[in-house]
Amino acid sequence: MSSKKTKSKPKKKEKKARAKPEPKARAARAHAAKAGPGAKAATRPATGKPVGPATATKGAGSKAGGAAGTGAPAGRPGARPGGSKKGSRRSSLSQRRGPDGELLAPGDLLLPGGAQRAEEVQYLFRGSVAAERPVTEEAVHEVLIKRGANPDTAAERPDLQKTVENMRLRFEGGSIEPLLPLRAAIRRNFQGVVERAKHRRREIGAFLRGLDLGHTETSHMDSHGEASLQSLMEWAARLENLTEADEPDHADYNQFHRGLDQLENTTEALIIDVEQTLRRLRDRTRNG
């Protein structure tokens, strides 16, 4: 009897000894939950993994975001509490400068010096009559202003008004057909390639300037027309790069001109896509 009693006592002591640490563990877990994620991570045993900057900025970001109450991700350089980046941006057009450091107007970015050749005038008018808010007199006025005030320029107004009216009738009635310029004979050398690239670049720029005069919003266009307009601007940028390229040592300039033939057809198709898109937009607007 006595031996059984002596054996049972140590078992009770063992149960009590095992039960004692449980309140401490619960208290530690409760304390860690109150302290937040940072304190919880600190109580974990080291696992040998290095703590990276992302972990540190995440912990600091939760505190900074809570204190500022802005909802902006903390730890990001240049973050302004309570402000928006979009509100502080200036228009990129207002900051563009020419080769001599002079500020450029938006029209000079697309078509430096304004429309000069007859082909450029035609593309300017094509853009101005197809624009979301079509303009004719403003387009004619811009051509005259860019050419300077002189008696010869004033005498050109009737011909310009006739041309812009023809472009308006073309856009509003029937199918929109290509109007590629008739090129004069160009020398089959590098200078001839550069000259032709400059002409096409300015013609595309004239069309874009016409759209700009009519305050065309690309967000109002359908996805197909917007994609065509984006591709057209990309081709204009490539032509700009070609005009500034160095002459290669050995080149097949006949191949160059065949490539330019294809490029002109491609960009003309893109311009027609934009015109058709804007016609559909105008029809939807008129029909309410």
C-alpha cells in the first residue's frame, strides 16, 4: 500500500510541472498579438535567413501609412503625403525646346515651321476636317500665319479655302480613298533617302497637327483607331531617326526606296483607319 502511494505522488507532480508553462505561453502569444507583426517576428527563433530591405520597409511602411493616413505606400522615395503625382505634372509639350533652347509651341513639335509644301497642306486639312471638332478656317489661318504676312500669302487664301473644302467633302461623303503624294524623281543615293524620309515625316506630322487643331481626344476613339494612331506616331518617330542617321559605307539604295514605298503605303493605310474611326465617332455623336 505504502509503495503504491509513493509511486503515485511523483506522477501528480509531473502533471503539475507540465501544466505550469501553459499560462506563460498563452500570455506570450497574447502579448505578441497586441504588439503587432514587428514584435511577433522578433520573438521567432533565428532561422539563418537574412532579413532583406523589403521586410524592413514593409514594417516601417505600415507605421508611416497609419500615421500619415494617406494610403500611399510608404518607404517609396519622393512620396508626398496627401498629394497626387498627377496633379504636380506639367504638360510635356510646355517643356519641349528647340535646338537653340527656345520653347516650342505644340504645333512646332508636330510640324516645325508649319505646312509649307502642297502635300503638307493637304495632310493638315485632312486632319483638321476629320478631327473630333472639325476646323477649317483655323487650319487655313495657321497655314497663312506660319508662312508670314505678305501680299502673296494673303492671295493664297481662296486656294487654301478651296482645298480644305475638298478635303471636307471627301471625308464626309463616300469611301475614304488614299491620297498618296506624287513624288518627283529622287536621286538613288543616301541624300535622296533622307530627303524622302523627311517629306513623309512632315506629312504625317501635318495630319497629326490637324487632329490637334480640332482637339481630338484619343480616349474617345475605338480601340482599332487608337491603335492605328499609335502606330502612325511610331512610324513618324522611326522616320525621324532615319533622317538623323549616318550614311552607311555600303548600301543598296534601290532597296532603301522600295522600303520607303512600302512604308508610305503602310502609313497611308493607318491615316485612313484614323479617318474612318473619327467618321464613326462623329456619326455616333450626331445620332445621340
